[in-house]
Amino acid sequence: METLAKAALQGIPDELRRHVGDIVIQIDEFPDDLVMSEMKIESPYDLLGLYQGISLDQKSVSDPALDMDMIFLYRQPILNYTKQTGEAMARVVRHVLIHEIGHHFGFSDDDMKQIEKQD
């Protein structure tokens, strides 16, 4: 899954990829209990990925540096989703990664759909 995520990251448009910079992509089996509670998620299979950090549209150069921005990809929910839908795992990982990067940039869902259409 890490290989798929790295390939998906390389496949996003250059104007976005060069600004992603220091974002960390972490693969976890499932979201942790704190994430589940904060997001009011009942099943750990309901969340495929998560962006944690301050989106670029909300950051200020005068803000103190807090924790590193991260994108979590949740392996078991992604595997379950691909099994249920028949979609290729590479496609699902790309979709989740673009969606979470979109949160990093503060993009709307429509913006993210346009990015996904670019190959």
C-alpha cells in the first residue's frame, strides 16, 4: 500500500505535488479510538483515510510550528472497500490520497474531483 501511495503521490499534478513537501503519509491498519470518537464514526471500516494538520489555506507564517501534517491511509478499510466494490486498489488509494491532500490545501470536493480527472 505504501508503494501505491508513493506512486499516487507522484501522479498528482506537479503544481500540487511540489507544495505537498513535508507531509507524511502513514499506513495504519485502522483509525485509532480517539479519531473514531472525535469523528463520531461507529465502524473502523467507515474511514479510508484522514488528513491531520492545519490546511494551507488556514496556516500563517507567524503561527508556531505544531505537529507535522500527516495523511493516514487505513489499510484494512481500504482492502475491505476494494473487495466490496471491485475497484482496483491503486485507484482507491489514489482517490483517498488526493482527497486527503485536497484537505491539506483546503480544496472543495469539486476541486478534488477535477484533480482526480487529471492523469
